Amino acid sequence: MLLYPRLLANSWDEVAEPIRRMHGAPSGVHARGCFRVVHGRHPLARVLARLWRLPVPGDAAPVQLVVTAEPAGECWRRTVNGRRFETRQYAAAHSLLGEQFGALEFRFQLVPVDGSLVYVQREAAVVLGPVRVAIPASWAPRVLAREDPAGLLGIKVEVRILLPGIGALISYEGLVHIEETAP
């Protein structure tokens, strides 16, 4: 069974059609859009954003998204304002969505709210090979994310990443439109 329908189980039908289309394509999806990207104001946030090669700021940053189904989950390749970054998503313990970016892993509970999909962060960890070390909540980066339907094939995306003691690292929001499901 596909990743998101499996994790949402009986709640899958509560998610609006464009979001189900994004997360329910058997072999993946291609989408394009435009985001507003903002880096945090703290000098360390700006340094970390550059070091981690996060998308550069812009009011109308072009976005390409390719989601590919894999045996263990999904690969998400995003190109935002010319900068590519990739994450892996998979089913984690307790029906949580795991997402790994480099050595950082986040685990989310997927919550449908009025047709939208809200990602409620439950855990963060550092993962090095088979070793996973949980980060205490007070020290962990915090990801706030949601997807809202926007027309028949559109999804409004909002993501904010906050760092303890620093504040905002990056935020991005905007629309993506599903172009096709991957072959």
C-alpha cells in the first residue's frame, strides 16, 4: 500500500482530492509552482541556511518537485530557486511519517483538517547509519508544515523551520500544480 494512504488509514478520505492525488500516485508525481522563500534574520540562521544549501530567498522562486516511489518509501527531489535538495520519506514507528534530510530525521503525525493535511512534528533525531539518537524536544529543530487544496490540481504549501535559541531558519510558502504522475 502507498505511504500516505497507509499512514492516514481511515482518515485518507478526509484529505482533499488534490492532496490525495499528490500523495496517492503509485509511482510518484511531478509538480511545478512558485514559492516565497525567506531566511531567518539571526546571523547564525543565515549561515546555516547557506551551509545546508537550503533554497535561496526570493519572492517568486520557481519550484519543481519530483516524488518517486521507492521500496522503503518515497524520494522527494525539490528544486527551489535553482537549488536542489532531497529528502526521503518512509513509515516510522507508531504510524508516523519519517523524513530524513542528511543526518537529520523528523517524524510527523499526519492530521487531516477540513481537507488540508497538517504535519504535526512528534520527534527529531540524528541518524548515522543504523544509529539513531533522539534530540530532546527543547533542543530540536521544529518543523511546522501544512498542505491546503488550491483548485483541482493545486496545493498550497506552507513550511517553517525554527531553531531553538535562534528562531526562524527558513520558511517557504506558495502553490504547486501537479503536472503528471511519474511513469
